[in-house]
Amino acid sequence: MVPAPLTPEAADSRARLLSAALRLFAENGFAKTSIRQIAEAAGANTALISYYFGDKKGLYNAAYAEPLGGPMQVDAGPDGDSLDIFLEQFLTAFMRPLDMGDQVELCMRLHFREMLDPTGLWQQELEEEIKPMHATLARLLCRAVGAASPDEDVHRLALAISALPLQYYANRELIQQMAPQLLDDPECLQATTRRLIDFAHHLIAGEARRRQALAGDAS
């Protein structure tokens, strides 16, 4: 059964709780953040946390996933074999949350904190999202570069492509000092995404040429 839409007032209360939870969980971690602290920071009743999120863990799960848009949904086209479609969807989805401004910094702090002090969400994300995404990319790359199966260099290439958008999260403060328009201007952010897609294709083409050269030298 689909839940009824929230009223504007209820939606505002839920959003304030989620925002307060994101900040406090990012700053203090799950164990050191109380329901009461979150409710006070949001200017809401603690009972609303139970109503909207079930419990503290439910609120933590929502703060971890919702601001970034939930699990990344990427496919490889109707036949499951289009590297071009996969790269465009993957890199676009990866870059899209950067338009949230300063909130994305809290999201990254919370994700890094979860990796260092896990509650189980990081492992779940790793098994259900990151590993399958990497496996699909590696499979598609094999076809593009002429590899029979994912070898070490295919994995290196897949990781290099994944690192292209990741640097805009990990180096956000540095980018703000050197070229803030890359993050602050929506049109510039879209252009950056398009260029990252181009860069990924260049990396793939370079690896294909390298393998072809090695095969020619061996023959």
C-alpha cells in the first residue's frame, strides 16, 4: 500500500528532522547522537521521529541515503551491453548530488564516518550497490578493450573511471579555492559531467590501444 502524501506542514517537519539528523550524525556519529538532540535541533517533538522514521536507526538510514537521492540506478541499455549508456548514466548520477551545495559536504562526512565506525550501512551499500556496479563496468570494459575477462588492468581502468567524479567530492574544499564555478554554477557542473564522460572514453580508448600494441609486439 502506497503511503498517503505528507501535508506541507508534515513534509516540513520531516525535512527539518532529516536535516538536523544529517548534521548531528555527521559531526558526532550514530552512537553519540541522541533522539532528543536531533528533535531539539529540528525544533520538533521526539514522537515525530518515531512517526516518520520508526526509530533512531531508521532516521540514520534516511539521513545516510535520502539526501544523495537513494541508491544509484544505472543500467546498460535494453540489451545490457551498452558501455556508452552505462557511462553516461553512471557519471551523471554520480555528479548530480553536487548541486546540493554545502549539504553534500555533510553527506560525505557521514559516509566517511560510517566507513570508519560502521553500523552496517556501508557494508550493505558495498555489497548491494558498489560491487555490482563495478562488476558491470568491468564486464563492459572487457568488450571495449578486447579482454577475455576482467584482469588487473581492467579493474584499474574501472577504478580510474569511478575516481573521475569521486574527486569532486573528496577534493570539494580544494576545488572551491581553485575553481569554485565548477561546483557553484549549474551549467558549469553539467559541462563538467559531460567532460568526465569524454575523459572516460579517452581512458578506455587508450587502454584498448595499449593492449593492441602489446598484442602486436607479441606476434
